Amino acid sequence: MTIHVIPGVLQVEWNPEARAVVDIWQNYTITAAQFREAILVKGLSYAKSHLGRAWIMDASKARGAFPAEVQKLIETEVFKAFAANGVKYFVTIKSSSVVTNMSIDRYSAIVGPAGIQLVDVPSMDKAVAWLKAHP
């Protein structure tokens, strides 16, 4: 089920099988306000009301890097909000882009202290299978 869309940038979906919100990124050109609305308002609210336990970031087709203000938002608010609302796992499906992967890898130090387990998988099928094996 689609929760939110920013055309050409991001689609936020709900995967009931994995009890996870899924961010499907095409491009990291997004403002902090757009990011906040998509992730912290719409996505996280949906996860909370449906007992979500995981967040899947599908960056497999993403290009670019998050702007500095979005990186700051992620560092200061996102993982804390995830943990406070029952998200136990943050699963990444990485891009073939080195720049994109550097942006993702940067947050692994933040995730641990927030009490969220970081998991890297090669595909959406593997993400769902991993989450089913780790209730």
C-alpha cells in the first residue's frame, strides 16, 4: 500500500508481510521539509498505527546524496523517532552508486546507539525473508 509519493524522488509504502515501512528512493534531491513529511509524519505515523517493527530503505535505484539539512535531520531526529515508536530494524538495500552508499553507511553509527539493528540485504525479497526470520 502506498503511503506517500514524491514523483521522481521517493515512494513510501507499507509492507504488511514484513510489518515494515518501505522507502523506495530514486533520487536524494529532497528538501528537509519534504523528507520530514514523508518519513517522520506520514511514514512513521502509519508504522506506529499498524505496529510496524521495521523500516526498509530501498536505495537500489537511487542516485546522489542527501542535502546537508536532510543529513542533519537524520542524525538528530530520525533514528531516535524510529526507536521511540517501535522500529527495531533498519534494513538497507544498497545502490550500485558509491556516493549513495557512502550516504547510507554514514548512519550506521547513529543507528546502534538508537537501539535499532542495522541490516544490509541485496533485494526486497531478502529483506522480507530476513524480517520474517527475526520477529
